[in-house]
Amino acid sequence: MRGPSFIKWSDVGPELIIGTRQGNVLLYNNETEEKIPLIGKHSGAVTCGAWNKANQIVLGSADATITCSNDAGDTIEHLEVDQGPFEIALRDIHTSQTDITKTSLTIASIKTNEGPAHIYTFGSGRDGQTIPICSEYGVCSAHCWADDRLILGFSSGLIVLVSITTDEGVKEVWKNDSQSDSIIDVAYSSNTEMAAIGGVYIGV
């Protein structure tokens, strides 16, 4: 395949997904060495994606669409958004405490180059509408999941922690001004239960 733009190994299976600037996708199985070309999965460049624990791949494209596909490459859900997604992070909701592959719902947090982050719940059977998060704070410049909560960093330097559940929706838990001019990236460790936040200060 020519012009790769995105590549990601599955966390639970032997699959590797490769997306291209043309919107085509190649699914490679490292155990069987099978290669499955998925021509026309998207009409624009594949820009981002993530695997869930049920071995489904969620892909975002510059054509302003998001697809959720199984490990055979079959499209399960197709979602249209206002802007092409730049980054996607997933949180799985499990039906079994002993088998993490039994995932009933996957909440995707979606970041674009402009505007607020959005969330969408795959497997919910809803009408395909994403929900903006903390849009009153402006452009979301970074985000990541902290277990069952979502950390949002904004181009204004603000940091916001929100709780997201299928029952109660989005609730703001905490916010703080980082004293930075913009948040560049955020990362969270479940082992240490600590978040690292990178910002930039532009002096005048």
C-alpha cells in the first residue's frame, strides 16, 4: 500500500491496521500472515484510530467520518462528524468483570484541530450524533482517559477533568488554570494514578 498515514497494533489480538492518505485500509494478521485490503473504507486520509478490548478498530478520517470495524474489517458503525478528527481515545465499558473482551459499549473521545472535543458511544444504538464536551472553554488541544474520567487540555491553558457515564452523561469534576498559554499534551498512568501535563508559555 502506498502513502501510509496511520498504523496501530491491536492490544488484544494479532492484528495490525494500516491506513493511507487515500482512505484505504490494510488489515494484517501477524499469526496467519493474512492481508485484507479494505479499499474505500474512507474517502480521505486516515488520520487517527484506536482499538478497543473487543478487538474492534475505530478509525477517523480527514473526510470527517469515523468508522468502527471488527477484526475482519467489516464496518459495524459509520459516523459523520463536523470536522476531520485528529485524535481518538477509547474507554471500554465491560459486561463481565472476568473477561475484558466482553465489551458492550465503547465511549470514544474525539479531538479535532479546531473546536471542542466530542464524545460518542459505539454500540449504544443512538442516532449517530456526537456530544461536545466543555465547549464553553474553547479549543481542546489535548485529551486522554484517566480510567473512567477524561482529562481535557485547552489552548487557553485550562485543564478540566470530567466524568462520563452512560447514565448521567458528562459532569465536570475539576478545573484549573495551568498558567500556560496552551496545553500541548496530557498523559495518565493507571499504575501511579498520576497525570502529566505539558504546556507552552509564550512570553511577550
